[in-house]
Amino acid sequence: MRISVFGLGYVGVVTAACLAEMGHEIIGVDVVPEKVEAINSGESPIVEELINEITAAMAAAGRLRATTSAAEAILGSEMSIVCVGTPSDAAGKPNLDYVTRVSTEIGAALRDKADYHVVVVRSTILPGSMETVVTPALNASAGKLAGDDFGLCFHPEFLREGSSVRDFRAPPKIVIGAADARSAQALAGLYQGFPSPLFITGIKTAEMVKYADNVFHALKVAFGNEIGTLCRALGIDSHEVMTIFCQDTRLNISPAYLMPGFAYGGSCLPKDLRAMNYLARARNVEMPVIRAIQDSNDRHILRALDLVLSLGETRIGVLGLSFKPGTDDLRESPLVELVERLIGKGCRVRIHDENVALARLRGGNKAYIEARLPHISELLVGDPESVVNEAGVVIVGAALSGYADLLAGPGRGKKIIDLVRLWRQPPADDAYQGICW
């Protein structure tokens, strides 16, 4: 393809050079003449492993050149990739002035172009920015409609400085948020033969994925450093600890526990987190990230409580009470906490949990629930259908197929608050609400 790349910074140069290496004809665009001159001289304007060699080879082969003219680039290409910077202000808000200006320039050039053109944004922008900033700027200056008269995609990059060429050649994933199928197919065609998983999704989802990635990376760095700081205070080799930690690819370095749902609970996580924070305080070690975990969990329970109370119903049915399905362990179950708070607000609560039978509860488990819900015998009901029938609001606290069947049948029409994403595709129904979806 003939592709124009707007913004010859770190992401733009790597994108342009690597696409040229793949055989495409690339026109780089930048307002800084020195960057344009560097590309046209076969030199990279950035310092990055392998990029000088690729830039020189592609410029010599005639597949990579640059200009300061947006109109020249648009008229000489079929697709434009926007890679301009989005620096943040003191409050953290991304500055989208460069994105807006480039979108306006691209739109002005598209006004006079009859051929179909695809606009792709790679710049990191907050979810919703394509809708509120990029699309209006393009439409207004082009006098055309994105998604109808020209293509529009958001295509986040996952390039690490120092290894960006290798990351471009073998990305961990390829994400395309598209306004229309035609532009999605055109952009996906660039990656034909890549072994990386390809996701074609909505634009807002693609915008959010980039932030989820980078915030998680920051969280991992902070977590590792806090564990390391405590290890140092205890005379423990932190690298040995985390090397062993990382060997667990079932729970630690894995998708486990990362799907949005309800709060954590049980006999281990809350207890061990408190113990870790106690140990840090005893050693005068500050661990703000780890210390904030319990507060975040508590707020999630309150979020569910507020959601239930906002519906104005006092007859509440709860499907599932233990801290996770397949166990009768009620210790520090967030569902117990939620029920306790609902009762305190004057709600009439009825509960079904196929694994919880008062006659079978023993030891600490029995003592815990009797202390938190002393009248639990009056709350537990053996028949889940009667729990649903008597309720104004049904809270789903366990992902069981029987509950899905019940709520799709006799429970249809009930107000449902789903804490576990009972359905892969939640019902498109005003009576249904998820806790964080």
C-alpha cells in the first residue's frame, strides 16, 4: 500500500520504517523540517535499536521519504497513520492539540480527494476522544462523514523503547478499533501473516486497551518495588522471591483474577493482605500500593450496595453467598458483607446457595457467619425459584448455569444486578445491570 505517517517521533519513525521494510511505500509527514530532511537523507531522527539501518535501507530503496505537506501526503497515499504526541498537562489531561491539527489537515486534503482513504490514529488518547475530537475535526474539514465517505480506525501501539522494532515485527497483540468494516479490513491486511492475535473491536474499546496495558505495567513495577523494599528490610533476596513468584503462570502471571467482577474474600486473601500491611508498618516500610488494595475492595462492595439501593426496592434476593462457587466458605465473603449492609438499610433479604447448609457448617466458618448474620437461618432458602419470585431485585453472586436458566425463565422481568457476569453477552435489558460492565 501507499501509506502516509503523520508525526516523525518515536512511534511514527518506527511505524514508517517497519512498514517500508514490509514492502509498502511510505510518506512521512512532520512540521519539523529537520526531521523531514533526516528521513530523506536516510537518517533516523530518533535513537533506537536497528532503526538507523532500516531507515537508510528503505530511503535508498525509494520506499521511505518525508514531506512537510499534509496535502501531498494524503493525495499520494491510500491510508494515513497518525502518530503525533499527546503530552499531558499538570492535571494529567492529554493535550490533543497536535491530534486536532493533524485531523483538520487530513480532512482538508480529503475534501478534494475522490478515492477512498483510511485514517488510522495510533496516538494514545483517552477513551471517547476519537468520537469527541478526531471525528468532528475530520468531518468538519473534509465535508464528509467518517465511516461512510472515508475510513476511520484507532490502532493502539504496543512498542517499548529500546525494543520497538522487534515489538513491531512481533507484537504481543494487534488491536483495531474501527468505525466501519471496510477500513478494518484494509488495516488488518497490513498484518497478514503475523502470528500475533488480531482483535477487531469498537473504537472506545481499542482506546481503553492501551491505557489498561500501561497502567497495569506501572502497577506491576510499583508492586515489585514494594515487595522488594519489604524484603530488603527483612534481609530477604527480593529477586529470588519474585523469580519464584513469576514461575506460577496459572495464577500469578496469567489471566487469573483479572476479569472485572465482585470483590475478593475468603479465608486467605484478606487475612494475608492485613498481615503484610502489619509487617510493613512494624518495619516502618511504606507500601502505598499494597496498602490501598483493601480500601479498593471495600469501595467495590459499597459500589454494589449503592447500586442495589438506587433501585428503590426493599425485597432483595441473593443467589450465592460463599466467597466463590464450589465452596461453603463464608469467611470474609464480600456477599456476606453486602447482605449485612442491606439488612442494616432495612431491606428484606432472602438467600440461596446450593453449597451452604447450616447443619454442615463447622468451626471458624460457622462462628464467622453466626457473628455477622446471627439470623441466617431465617435468610437461607432451599429453593432458588422462590428467592427470585419474592424479590424485587435479584443479586447474582455466583456464576452457575442453573441461575442463568432460572433468570431467563421464571425470573424474566426481574430487576437483576449481576456481580459475576453470569452471561457472556449480558441481556440488552433496562432491568439488567452489571457491577462493572
